[in-house]
Amino acid sequence: MTTHERADCARINMEIVKLNYPEQWPIVHACSGSSYEKYIEDELVSCQPLTIIDGALNLVRKSFRAAADKYNPDYIIHLDADTWVFDQGLLQRYIELLARDDKAIIAASSWSTDQRPKWRQSKNPLVRLKGHLAKLMNGVGIDFGIRRKDTLSTQFFIAKNDPRFLELLETLAPVEGHTLETDFYAAVVKNFGPKAIIGMVEREPVHPENRHWCPQMTLHCQHWPEQLPRPAGMAAGVVADGRYADGVSGQYDIPGKKDVLKARGFSHLGPAMRRLLESTDLSYYNAKAKRY
């Protein structure tokens, strides 16, 4: 688990794993927040805050190295602090897929973007035409309209504890102008080949529909405590099943952490969970993290 400015999310994430997962798993937590004190994680790795890409990569490196050295597990699950997965069974299912495939090294979603809603809403007739073409091509199995497919989410993934993978993390050098997700994908393919990746298909495409909230995976990545109010003038855009209507991207109309925690109804509530559920003033929650 890795954290920068989202310590309240991290504490509840630990309570989800430690108090509510049927099978007990150790937690190694790499944190770059100077004021954070050890909670219920098994190992705390303190890191210096760095720029967003270098900092994120450093936290992953340090947490993976500590987990491998301390526990030498068969598999390591990486979660950003604000990325909650309620169903341990989903994680176990992807671990089983990795176990059955000798060539596989990592299970992850891409960091892809769906262009089709924006095309269909465009005022430019040529751009709208692309939206119609996408619909026709998608109907015959051609995946047209999804960008950034050649990426891997660094926010949440499961990897085999393979020394070669740890070396990949240690030697991964972000390229200026790239996202970390782009360089991570390229490094995995270069070192292990495309068959090393098991895709988390429930979350595809990630943006805009599955970035902050993916009910199929019981995955919640929003870091704000309650549903954000829609800005004045922005049309509502969520249809009945909770997915975005055309042209909508962002976090509005998505339940906040308090909402999803309450709806889940965990049997065992830790102190951090109780504070969020019982507080009326939520300004304390991830106070240093932006809420938009």
C-alpha cells in the first residue's frame, strides 16, 4: 500500500483488509507523509516526498522491496491508499489466473481513455462522424475509439514475486512527457512480452467510466469523503445503472468514501471507519488532498 496525502483513506483501507477480509494478509505500507504514524500495517516504510511520477514510482519500489525481503510471498498486491477493493475474492481470482499461466507476471487494467462519448457530443460534424464510425466498427469487433490501451495501471495491480519484476521496478526510468502507466507497460512488454499481462477486463476502459468507481470489481478510488456537488451549469450524466452517460467524465455523481463504506455495511468497523461514518464535519478527511 502506498500513500502521500491520503492517510485517512489508508487507515480505512487497512481496516478493510485486516478486519474484514476472510483470509489474513500482511500489509507493507510505504508512506511519504511526514506526519503519518504507524497504524495497523505490519511494516511501515517511510519515504521522502518527490514529484508526482518519481514519488509514485519510489513508493511502489520501496513497498515491493520491503514486502519481498520481509515476507517473500508468492504474489504482491499493490494498492494506492485511496484504492479500496471490498471483495478479497476478486483479488484471489486474479491470483489464480496468474498461478495458472507460466508466462504471466502481472494482472492489471490499462489506463485507457474512451474517446467515443466526446466524439458523439461534439459540435463538429467530422468529429461526430468518427463517433458513428466507431459504433459501426465496434459492432463488428474492431476496437476503435479507445486510446492509451498500451498502458498499465500503477494504482492497482497484482504481480508475481519474481526477482526479475523487482529489478524492472528498480530500473524503470520514466520518460519526460510520458505517463508512468505508459512506461510501466513498455517495460513489462520489453522484459516479459505482451503475454505477461493478464488484463482486468471489468475496468476497461478506465476513463471515464471506471476511473473512480468500478462496482464490478468492488473498487473505489475516489479520495473525497462524500459525493461532490455538480458545478452549476453542468448537466447530469449518470444513467440508471450507475455508469456515465455520453459526454461525462469526472467524479460528479459518484458516491464518496463515506457513502460506499456505509452501503457496504462491513461487520467489523475500525476506529477510522467509525470516525468517517459518524462525523458530520468531514473537513478532516484527507485534508491535504484536493477534492476535485
